[in-house]
Amino acid sequence: MIEILAFEPAYWLQTLIKLGVVALVVPTAALILGYVFLMKMMSFMQSRLGPMEAGPYGTLQLLADGVKFLQKEDIFPRRADRYVFALAPVVVLVSTFLLFVVLPVGPDAVVSGLDAGLFFALAVASLSVIGVLMAGWGSANKYALMGGMRAAGQLIAYELPLVLAAIGVVIQAGTLDLNKIVLAQATGEIFGWGAIGNPYILTQFVGFAIFLVAVQAELTQPPFDMPVAESEIVGGYQVEYTGFRFLFFFMAEFGTAFAFAGIASVLFLGGWYVPGLDPASGWFNLIGPFVMFIKIMAVSALIFWFRFTFPRLREDQLQKLAWKVLIPAALLNIVVTGVLKVAV
Amino acid sequence: MSVTEREQRAFIAAAAADARVNVELETEGMTLNIGPQHPATHGTLRIIARLDGEQVVAAEPVMGYMHRGYEKLAEVRTYPQVTTLINRIDWLGSFANEVPFILAAEQLMEVEAPPRAAWIRTILFELSRLANISLFLGDMGVQLGALTPVFFAFRDREFVLNQIEAVTGGRFHPNFDRIGGLKDDLPAGWIEETRGVMVKMRNFCDELEDLLMGNEIFEARTRGVGVIPPEIALSFGLSGANARASGIDWDMRRDNPCGLVYDEVDWKVWTHPDGDSFARYWVRLQETREATHIVEQLLDGLPAGPVMAKVPVIIKVPAGEAYVATENPLGVMGYYVVSKGDLGPFRVKIRSASFNNISVVPWVMRGVFVPDVITILASLYFILGDIDR
């Protein structure tokens, strides 16, 4: 076994490196997703070119936008709850940062490989609800309040199918550790044939579908974008935000999309593993990030494809979908998975 | 700040409705101003909505933010100058605005446009309908959260605008219609190009039928939302596709073409029995398709001859009164022209379709949810210039 990245820096240095990595990954992820999907894929689907001026093929457009946001005035509405209003985007962004803490991109290439990694990821993902509620309440704006309330109702409703869909994988893998879930898929076999491992999308396709739908709702993207619905409540909880606070929301939205696509590819697509190689090999610490990136982009393409295609559901229709379709389907999936796990 | 009487009345009505709700549910109402600056009003329409949670208890449209006083302005202009103004009323289908006014003036002067002019008028009238309604077909998607269809609408509408520009020289404000005929004849090669554009527009309709109208979420959002029964539609004076979607078989093109040549072509008036938002979308989609067939038939039978009748150089319209209404893209548009024998009209009353169409809002928006407010507004389809004039 070749030991790559097998150096042991001091604890404080390790912490600094890890902080730096997470702090770099979120904006980079937001930039990549924003450029590739929001700007280019959406434009091509809509028979236009998108940004073409800033940098080659407009690659630097989002950087230019970011600089523009930083130059803007930081406006507080007169009757806003100042501290709540100022803190809300930070809370949302922190939830995104925490998501990346447990996301493995190699056997050792993970910021913090927790035993209950999946549990941690799903728990911190729901932190953003608090930030969104704070933004809706603190803005002292009726549209923002409606957006915040819609977001709270929606995120709570879709937290459940998200968790339930992941439980099928947990039952099959027998662990909550994200890295062990990857290993379980890498060493798995399909009817005794182990050439490509056993990515759980083959057995947990119901779970994968439910997970993607719930992620779409968690990210408040169309068809579940009522909390921000531009044509109804004019941006919802984001309506009063300007400058870098708005940038925080933007980064959190795309950063979270990236993280959720990462979790989905870990749970269902085999994570950093490539078929044909030894999963115990240290080389995966080097090629793992690239493999993960490709898989994340594939899942993100799905997520954003939905976003640009579908109209928006109504609030009550969304709740009906969650409670009457997704949750029963997820429960059934758990029962079937459990029975098969015991029987086979 | 003075409060207008209308706002006062809206407030009292909302307070009364509030009191009823509060007694039942013990909740506090909220007044939400949708507009004047709101993306769904595509202009400056304001809707005072009294909400109970997300449910609308009372809604009152406030208009007049874009009032430009065309009726008054028309009084200090000569007849040829008026068309420059009035094609800014419904800015998406601008040529169609000129036609009823010119027809009314022609009626007073007792001149008749030569057949070729009448046919080209009808063709351009239908092209403005295509330019107008195709944008609605895409815009409805944006209002419901689907971002993509509107770009297809803009893409294909461009071809229609190019054809209008090729004839009139103006994409948005053609100012091409004259008393006694048209300014110019069609340019060379235009007829063949237009046939190609009609095929493109039909493909566009097919595309949207697949992409948007067939979508389950779209159906869930529009079916049964904002139902207007026929008797209500009649009593509020709804016209155009809004009335036809409520099952009222009324189309001025067929019932009273007055000067336009719709009786020369074989076409169908589409109606839908449901009266909901989906029906309004469906009817407009069918009408767009029908318009392409009308244009193709008109191009086939286009007669030869002059495009201008003999009219004096300085136009003086004899004293009298005339009212001409045509089926414009948004609904029935009529001009009541009173002349005292001068160079310009003494008084012009404009009956624009959107003003009446939007008046049904307080009736239809009771008890709907906030997202449905947007659906209903989008499906009623108004142009702000057409409301406020």
C-alpha cells in the first residue's frame, strides 16, 4: 500500500489546514455550480449564450458579480431586527460549511471522519431553517415573513423524507460512517459479481429518487421554490438583503447544492470509489477528489435540470406531496430493505 | 397624504371581511400590497390584498399609475397623428390598436379601403395577435415558476416582429394604417417569408403544448383556479379569450368583422367550458394556432390592386359619431369617435379590453391562495398600457 498524504502535522496546523480547505471549498463550489449550471446550462436550454464577456466564455462573470456585491451598500430596513437580520445569512452559510466537514473525498481525505457522519450531515443541513426563519422575521417585511414561514414549513416537511430515504442505505451498509458506506459499496457484490462493487443506486433507486426530490425541496429550487418565488413573493426571505449578505445566501444556496450532491453520490453512487481499483489503496486520496467531483457534477446536473424545467408547485400541493407520497414511499422502502437484509 | 375613496372603500370592505374571519378562527389579518412594483403585474398595477395567512379574503385592484391620457391627447391632434399615439396602448400588439380607430374614421368619411388594403390590414392584425399572445404563452410559465418557456416565446416572436418590421418599418410602433388604406404595399418576397414564419409559430405552439401545458404541475396549478362562470364573465364585461374560456362563443372577428376580411377565410372560434386559468391558456394557445392558419389563407387569396383609396391630402372628417370595435389580441377594443368636422377628433372614447378584464379581480380572488393570485393575474393577461391608456 502506497502511503500518500501520510504526514502527521501538529494538531493546530491540522486544524488550520482543515479550516482553510472548508473555507475554500464552499465559495469554489458555489462558483463552479453557478457558472456551469446557472449560467451556461440554463442559457443553452433557453437558446441563448449566457455571459460571454468576462473572461473566456464568461467564466469570470460570477467573480465580477461577487466583487459587485461586495461594493454594494449594506442596507438595513428601518424597522428590521438588526442583530437577527445581520446574523441570518451567517447562520445559513455556517450550515453549508458544516456539511463539508464530513464529506469524504478519499479514504483519509476527509476533514473529520465521524462515526455518525450521515447523522451529523443531515442534522446540520436543517440548521439553515433557523437562518431562513431569522431572515424572514428580522426583515420586517411582509413578503419576507411569508417567505420565511413557507421555508420553515417546507424544510421541516422535507427533512423527513430526506432522512427516511437515507435510512435504506444505512440499513444496507450497516453503518452511519460515510466513509464506511463508500467502502461497503466498493466491496459489495451483485449476485456474486463484484467487478463494479455494489453502488446502492441499483438497490435503493426508490431511495435515490426520494432523496433527490427532498434535496430539491431543501435547496428551495423549482419546482419547490415557494420560499423565494420571484414572481409571487419577490424573493421571499431574501427580499431585503443587499451586498455581501445577499452574496452569503447565494453562496449558501449553491454550496449546499454541491454538498447535497456530494452526499447523494456518497450514499448512492459509490462516493470516491472507481471500479477496478483496490479501495484500500492510498492513491484514492489523490484521485478520489476528482472522482467525487465528476459524480457531484452528474448529480448536480440532474438537480439543476429539474430547476430549469418545472413550474412551481403551490404550498399545499407541496405538503401533500411530502406527506402523502414521499414519506409513505420512503417508509415502504425501509420495510422492504429491512426484510431483504434479514432474509438474504 | 390623502386617501382616495377607493382605497377607503377597499379598507372598509377588508375590515368587515376580517371581522368575520377573526370571529371564526381568531386569527389576525394582514394587508399585502401586491404592486405597484411587483414582477407579476408586469407594469404598475397594484392589488390591495387582505390576507388571512396565505388566503386572500378581499382583493382590490388599483389602477392608474400609468395613465397617459390618450383620450384627451387625441383631441388636440389631427386624425393621422392620432395613430402614432394609440399604437402605444397595447404595446405588444400595436398595429391592432390602430385598426379600429382608422375604421371608425373611415366610416365617418364614408371611404372604403381597397380590397388589397383590407386584406393586408387583416394579415397585419393577425400578426400583431401572434406577437402579443405568443409572449403570453411563455410568460405564463414564468409566473408559475418555469423559467424556460418565455425565452422560447421571445425567440419565435422575433420572427413575427421581423415580418411586421419588413412591412411597416417599425417593430413596436408601426404607425402604418391610414384613413383609406395603408401607407405602402408589401415588400418583395414577404409573402413566402411569412409562410415560413407561420410554420415556425405552429412549431412553437406544439413545443409549448408539450413543454408547459402538458406538464402535471402546470395543470395542478391552473385547473380549477380562478373559475369565472359565463354569467359573471358577461356581467363584468370580459371579452376576448377570457370570455371564450368561460364558454361564451363571442368573437368580433366572426360576429362583426366591419371592414376586415375574416368572412373570406375558413376558421374556427375556440371556446372552453371550464372558465379556469387552464382554459384561458388553452384557448389562447388554440387561437395562436388558428391565427397562423388565417394568415396563410389570407396570403393565398391576396387580391391585386392599389392599397390606398382616393382621399384628400388634408383630411377633414365630416361631423358625426361612429363606434367601431374589433377583436384585438387582448379582447374587444373599441373607439367611439365624435367629429365636429375639424382636422382632429372632438372626442375619442377608448374601450380597451384589459380594463374590463381586470375588473373581475375582486370577484375571482376571494378565498384563493397567494400563489393563485399570480396564476389568475397571469391567465387574465393584461397589458398595463391597455388598462390605464
